[in-house]
Amino acid sequence: MRRALLIAVPYLWLLALFLVPFLIVLKISLSDTALAIPPYLPTLDFTEGWAGIWGFLQELDFENFTFLTQDELYWRAYLSSVQIALISTVLTLLVGYPIAYGMASAPEHWRATLMMLVILPFWTSFLIRVYSWMGILSNEGLLNQLLQGLGLIDQPLIILNTNTAVYIGIVYTYLPFMILPIYAALEKMDAALLEAAEDLGCSRLTAFWLVTVPLSRQGIIAGCFLVFIPALGEFVIPSLLGGSGTLMIGKVLWEEFFNNRDWPVASAVAVILLLILIIPIILFQRNEQKQREREG
Amino acid sequence: MMTHRFLSLTAAAALLASAATAEEVRVYNWSDYIDEALLEKFEAETGIDLIYDVFDSNEVLETKLLAGGSGYDVVVPTGSFLQRQIQAGVFQKLDTSKLTNMGNMWDVIQDRTARFDPDNAYSVNYMWGTTGIGVNTAKVAEVLGEGAPVDSLALIFDPANMEKLQACGVHMLDAPDEVVPAALTYLGLDPNTQEADDLAKAEALLMSVRPYVQKFHSSEYINALANGDICVALGWSGDILQARDRAAEAENGVEIAYNAPKEGALMWFDQMAVPADAPNPDAAHKFINFIMDAQNMAAASNYVYYANGNKASQAFLAEDVIGDPAIYPTAEALANTYIKGPYPPKVQRVVTRLWTKVKSGI
């Protein structure tokens, strides 16, 4: 009985916060637009009883999903989002791993402070941090003024409103999500293993590749998923730092919703985005489970 | 997301003092669009707590209104959007008996706004302006020479000009409802056209200049122009004049000028209206009537450099507002403007798709 209750809580949680909103979005994606409040038809009318619900169900169709396949815009936006998310994830890993490694190898009494430094930026609003990048990267911004002041460049570098700025924004914003799981994995590692490897003839670099990296694999995988999944649907960073050419599904969704007032098509875009995301999430879950089994 | 929430200090204090009982009015207006001293004045005069939120695109406002239950008492959509929203049943008719300042309104503007809102039954004009070209005079002269066509759409729609201007930066409004009609005007076509062929020509024109546009955005250009980050913007008259004044205040040597395009300028009207489900329509009318007061309206225009539809306020306008033809165009210039109506859903989809293609290349 107690066991059933314990299991019921997370399932209720999922039901209320995931399944119900998903069903609402799915329902809208099967509707048609209308000039009304809310701007789609049909709406569910419970006052007519079963006949009303049946009539409602009959008016739903998959027209909006067919529409998405007819315009190359949508799949190209999905593809370009996947590409941007993948590249950002790799960059974040390249920046995050050395930081996590440095933290894990630092003397024990320093670690809490270093951890604090990684988490500290979260105390400032995410929006303010992205806006401050606009101030740093713009044509007359801090970076260009510095480089021009030092005489390194004559013309300002155009970074803001390009994909480069989007990568900088994503790497900066999601860096802690990469550092923390890798740090957690590295911190648990026994330093004696490295000594043993060196005793057996490994150079320090080979020991790093053969011992440290495999032992931090779980942390790397967790960090990559934590960066990749939110980066894929990212809207704020590309719309503030990106240029007109930055194509991401978050922006396409915004346009369907706001410019076309086409909630049904916007919902269809969102449903497909969710399906694309579910695959890495399932892989992530499996990975976690394997890890638990190995440890347990 | 791009809106920031403004809560005047007095409102916050009043909220704390009388959380549950105080009467409230919630206003949703464009960003950088009022003298904030007026908000405090309204609270002092009426004792109503004013909660003032801002947006920077009609699309955001419209989506909130169509979702229903926005919680706002007064909203300020642009004419063409208002027209469609009236059809969707978003607004309630104004109770003119509560609007004692109705006599202040300017018939010239009332006649034009009646094309969006017949008999002006649902809305009162807040401000109006034109969509035109803002330039950093020194930088544009440096790039294109002294004879640069700063008062012509050729500046932004001729690829030869844009190719040179891209180095110093060009922004355009992220508003297909404004930029597409401008492109059509440059081509000598009807800005209100719904013909697929004409729209395709506008698309081809926009595609030819898109590589040189740094960003399509509807509010960033104010700061970007003022800081000297960009040298040309297709934007709203008063916003560009605000950029001019911010640059002058900062004394950073940046000089900004605004010109309505000589080929014809889009004239738009931002209208105060009350949503059908407004929590406090009575206070909403009080707020609208307060703004319709000649001196209050003049204070707002003097602050934001936009013309208003209030005839009586003109006596209180500063000389650099009423006397500036970029704000109050001459009768001749006024005749050279056009009004843009809403698109039906099918054409809207074509225009949005065209716009996505212009912005992303796909």
C-alpha cells in the first residue's frame, strides 16, 4: 500500500504537469483557426453532453500536420535547431570540461568556493545576463572598443546578430549545467587510479584519456543532455543575440503563434518538437538507469 | 519577454497600503510611449491604482487579447489590428457619457480612424505617426556622399545603396504589415494590395536587400541609432526622434534625422480601447478621459515626440513638437500618406511566410 502511494506521487506529478498540458496542445493542433476568442475551432462544450463531445471529436483532423510537410521551412528550421544545439553542446563541453577538471583537482578547501562561483551567475536574471552580452558584443560595445583601443582591429567585428553570438550566448548560459555533472563524476574519482596508470607506464596524457575520461563518461553524457535539450527549443537567446538569418524552431513557433495567429499550426509545430526531444530524453533515462544498476 | 514591467513607486506604495480594497486599473501600452509623470498624476487625481505594462509589437498584444482574460482594462492596438480585433469581439463599445473630454478630439484624425473603427465607437486615438527612415547623418554622408537619398525609400530598397550601408548597420522594423507596404510603395504598387503577383514582387525586392540588413527588430533601433551602432533604420517617426534626443543628451556626437519617404509614407494610429472582459471598465474610461485632457495629452506628446489626435492639446504643445514637420507633417505631406488595412487570414499567411523568407532566406 505504502509502495503504491509512493509510486503514485510522481505519476500524478507527470500527469498534471506533462500529460494534461500535452493533451491540450495536441487538441489545439487538430483544430482549425477562427477569428474569435480563443482563435480556433472547435471548442469543447460540455453542456451538450456526449453528443457535444462526439461532435467535437469529429471536427478534429490532422490537416495542420500535413501542412507542415508541404513547406520546407519547417523541417529546415528543425534541422537548423538540431545543428545549433549540437554545436553549442560540443562547445560547452570543450569549455566546461577543463573547468570541471580544474575544480575537481583543486585543494579540497577551495572547492566549495569554486562551486559557488559557478552557481553565482544564476542569482542574476537570465534576461539581464543575455542583455549584457548585447552590450559586450555590439559594434560600439565593450569588446570592439577594447580591441580597437589596443589597435588590434580597425573595423569593428560584427558579432552581435550573427550565429556566433547565439553560440556565445548558449555556451555562457548553459555552462553550469555542463560543469556540475562532470565535476560530480570527477570528484568521486580515486586519484590512486591515475598513479597506478602512471606506474604501469602511461604518460599523463594517456592516463587522462584511458582513465579520467572513461570514468567521467556518465557526467559528460548527463551534461550534454542538460545542454542539448533546452538549447534545441531555445527562443530567447536567438531572438536577442541572433540575426535575421538565425533559423530556429522556437522563432518559427513564435511567428505561427503571434504573426499568423494560427494557434493550431503553432501547436502542431510544438507537438513535433516534443517528439524530437523525447528521443534524447529516453536515451538519457536509459543511461541513468544503467548507471544506477551498475552502482546498485 | 521584451516588455519590462513598470510599476511606479507610488503605485507600489499604495498597493502595499491597501492591498485588497484599492481600485485598480491595468493599462497595456507600447514601450517608451508616455511621460511617466502622467501615471503618478492620474493616481493622485483619481485615487485609483494604476498598473502600467508595456509591449513592443501588435502581435504580442493581439495574442493576449485573443487568448481572452488578459486582465487589462485599457490596451492600445494600432488601427489595422484594432479593426480585426473588433470583428473578433475583443472590445466593448465606449460609453461616451463617461468621456467628457470627447470635444477635444481632432476631426481630421477622427475621420481617418473611423476607417478602422466605424463611428469611433470602440476606440479613441492616443497617438499617430508615420513609418519612415532614420539616419545617422554623418555616417550616411561618409558612406554615400552628401547627396545620399535620405528622404527616399531608395536608400533602403536599392541594393547598391544598401551594399555600402551594411558596414555601418541597417535595421528594419520586424513588422511585415509596415515593411511590405513600404516595399510595394517603392515599386509604385498599391500598398494595400492582396494580389499574389504584387506581393511576389515585393518579396523579390526585399530579398535583394536582405543580406545587407543587420536585424529586423521593432524597438532595438532606438538605442542602436542613438549609440551609433547602426546608421539607418526603417522605423516609427517618434521612436527615431527619441533616438535623436537620446544621442543629443548623451553628447556622443551622433546626429539622427527622420524623414517620411517622399514616395509616400504609411500613416498609422494607435487607439485606446477597452477589452470586453476588462475587470474595471469604469476605471478604464476614467483613464482614457484623463489622457484625453488637453494638457495631459500635450504632456505625453511633448515627452515622446509623437503627434496626437487631440485638437485642444495643440495649444499646450512645445514648439519643437508642433513646429516639427517630422511630427506634425504639413498639409501637403499629410496628403502624401496612406493607410493600411488588415489582411484576411489567407493573405496574412502569405505575407507572414514571405516575411519569414525575407528574414531567414528560406
